[in-house]
Amino acid sequence: MNKSYLSLGDFTNLLTMRTTKCLSILLFISLFVFSCSSPQKPKSYKNGIVVTAHYLASEVGNEILQKGGNAFDAAIAVQFALAVAYPRAGNIAGGGFAVIRTSKGEYNSLDFRETAPRAAYEQMYCDKKGNVNSDLSQKGHLAVGVPGTVDGMVKLHQKYGKMEWKALVAPAIKLAMNGVALSLSEANKLNDYRDQIRNQNKGKETNPYVRENLFEEGDTLINIALGRALLRIKENGRNGFYEGETADLIVSEMQKNGGMITAEDLQGYQSVWRTPVMGEYRAHKIISMPPPSSGGIALLELLYGAEQYKMNEFDFGSFEHIHLMVELERRVYADRATWLGDPDYYEVPVDRLIDEAYLENRFSDIEMDKKTNSQDIKAGTVELIESFETTHFSIADSKGNAIAVTTTLNGNYGSKVVVDGGGFFLNNEMDDFSSKPGFPNQFGLVGGEANAIKGGKRMLSSMTPTIVEKNGKLFMVLGSPGGSTIITSVFQNIINRIDFEMAPQQVVNAPRIHSQWLPDEVYVETDFPSKNVLDKLKAAGHVIKSQAKIGVMSNIFVSDSEEYIGVADTKRHADSKATGY
């Protein structure tokens, strides 16, 4: 349908001639035409599916599945491939989370989140007057947390792997040694961060991510140093990163530049198996990530509120739909700021936060005709019983095993520091701690005591890898990058599928909104919602800010015929790809 043939006004006239149900359907079509790229029906696959932010990583994962590997083998290979092909977020010196569903119906989650160096302390980014210097927590060597990725992949392989470890790391080595042809998106991103990367890596003999001329689409990025680091991981597993030559390179990088990570920090790092948080939403089981990710708890809170206020009775894109999402999000993010942190260091009230009685009371003051000022919203009273700079991938295999992995360096290219002689970026995850109570991080998120800096502690995250079941069978596997917008993106994709009954491509392409308590604003993707609804939102008191994109989904859906449908969010990130067999 071409824009020049049918105006928004024509759509409005057409909508008035239909029933309420037709209104919902046609309104979505209108928004879809004007706000989304024209979708092609995604392919379905019987035996396995891989959806990632980079086509080369998707192909690597699919090859592993075809060679007899399971979903967990493919996830390991994808993680290492992304470290080469997608350096802004893919990594061996970052961390992340994985949510797992086995073919036997077992659930698990793996926390390979970074930790603070042992020498870290609460006000390490504050001057003598208590003012926070955000540059120190976001750029350079003091911003780096102890990496968790390699240990996480080793533990995943030990528990669930089927293929030989060396075969899973080998494809990434080949990519690094032979080179990756840069997409337009990746070339532009490297150019955007050129000065920052150069400034953090002065005096180094080689740095594949900076050159005299700007990068162009099609340029080959060869990274011999990274290939050698991966080779050490291939041959020696965990010891190939946390000990030996690579560990020496990281420690030397720290010692020469005022960083805190020591050999003892690296040797002492351990990823952790945790029990997923689980709940129900309109007869669907939700399996998601527990603390130190805030994602799973926040998602379950949002879904409970959506069910309490009967989200499925509203029209997609209507005032009621958007207003309710904003009001729910404000309250949930207030809870996040106060109650969530590393459960090994802080008594997180998980059961209370997702308790029905608590949530019913938490959302009881929502008014459907006007906004609640964020300054009037405090965290709920709980008795203590206990950027798009990230990337997500989803994988399922022929046996019904499924894994959702969200992994990151935090900011684009992390701390911007490339390990001299190692060829890989170090993370800037220390910024995800609360540098000072109430002081926002780079995503505008605030926090308090629960997420204060302490040596050995894991920083709070918004990553929300999630698996959904229906009637005991796999229904969706999903997740997104996007900093604080991750939680709300996953939330909207779930209600798009369950409440608004959208087709898989529509679920992902549909325009999104985001609100997070502070700042007291509502972010909406360009051209969404309609002007009439925008006017109503503003009249209700909402402050609207336009945003080019919110989140980048990598989703798997299961059809009625039990085939996998993978949907990459190519509308928002052209390099994404779903592939299977």
C-alpha cells in the first residue's frame, strides 16, 4: 500500500465505519503502513532457528545446529562470533545473562554478569565534594568490571553442551583471521566513535578499530590479535582467558593506565547458575532472568498490571493502551531503583515484588484519564523477606531446547579501551552501579543502596532474556538491547502477541514507547501514535519525546504447526538476521 494513495485522513474516515474490533485492526494497519517498513512474511523452520543482530553470527549458529549441535552449542558459537563481527556489543570481555528451557521441560538461568574489582569502593567516582564524574565510570580503565563472558560460555558448555568445545570457538577464529566485511551500519558506528576509541588507546602498536581514513561499507576488518586470543580460549577454555597470556595482557593494561582489575580478580571470577523468575500472563508461562538483572521482576510486574487493567480490551495505539503502559512503567521503575541489586550482597525481596497482593495495591492508584507525576511516585513499601549498546540472540533446536541470551559491553564499544595485544574491547559496566544515590547513569536510571558499588559485587542490569510457554509448549523466545528500554520492549512484544494477536513480523515491527519513572518523560517512536492520541496524552499531562528507535528485538515464535518462525528486527537494525533449517 503506497503512502501517496491513501492519506491518514482517509484511514480515519474508514475507521469510523467499522466496529470496535475492526477499529483495532485497521488502526494497527494504519500505524504499520506509516511507521513500519513493509514486512515480508518470515520463513518457518522445522529443525532449528537462530536470530541475532549480525547475519554472520546467525549463519555460524545455524551451521552448528546443522552439524548436530544443540541450541546451547549454537549459543556459545554465536557469542564468540559476535565478539568479532559485532564489536560494539559482542564480546569476550563483557558479560550477560542466559535463560534456558530444555527439551525435558527444565528451566535454568546463567548469570555471567561482570563484577566490580575487589579494590572498588562506593564513592570511587565522586570528588571531595561528593560530585560524580561520569566520565570515569563510562570511559577508560576505571570503568571496567571483571569480565564474565568466557567463564559463562564454559559453564554453559559443561552443563548443556553436546559438541566439542574447540569446534564451537573455531568459527570466530576464522572470522577474526580472515576478516569481516563491514556493513554500512558497523562502518558508520566505528566512525562515530573513532575519536573516543583513539583517545583511550594512545600509544598502542596496533588497533584494528582505528585507521587514518574513515571506514566504508565493504572494508575488511581483520583482527589477528583477537584471533590469537580466541585461539587461546579454544585450546585452554577458561584458563585461556582468566590466566596465561590473555590475563597478563589485561592486567598490564590496567597497571599502565590506573585500572583496578588484578590477576586475582580474573582468577576469582565465577558465573552463577540461578533459578529463573517465573509467572503467568493470561494462561502463558513467563520464564525470565532474576537479579542481578532487574528485567525478569520488572517484566512480571508490568504483565500483572496489564492483566489487572485488562490491556487486551484496549485498541493498539489508543490513548488507553499507551497511557496504561506509561503508568505501569513509572511504578515498576521506581521499584527497580529502590529494591533491586546483586542478591549475593543485598536482600532483594523477589517474592514480595511479584506478589499479587502487593502488585494489586501498587497499581491501585492509576487513573485512566490523567498521568501521575513521577515526583509523587515512590517505591512500593516492601517488607524485606529476602542502548542499543547491548545485543540479544535467541536460539531453538529440533529437540525443543531453547535459549535466550542478552550480552553486552554496556556502552557502544564499552570503555573504548582495546587491550593492547589482545584486540578486544573492555566493558564499562561499572557505570551500571549507583555512583551516588539518586544520580542517573548513562541511561538515565537512578538507584540507591541496593546497587551501591562494592568490590566483588555484580552491578544491576536491565537485560531481560525471556522464554514464554503456552500449554506446556514453547511459544516465544525473545529479548532486546537498549539499556533501560530493554524491559519495556520485551513487555510490549509479549502483549503485542498475546493481547493484540499480531502476526510474528507485526509483533516486532509495531512501534514502541518507553517510560521509566525518572526522567518524567514518555519516549515514542517516530510517527507513533496518531496525532489525536498524542494530543490526548499531552492533555493528560504526559511529556512526549520522539525517539528514532526503541529496542532491537531478536524473536522466535512457534507456529500452530510447531514450526519455528524467527523474526529479526531489520526495521531498526539492518544487519540482524534470522536463519534456520
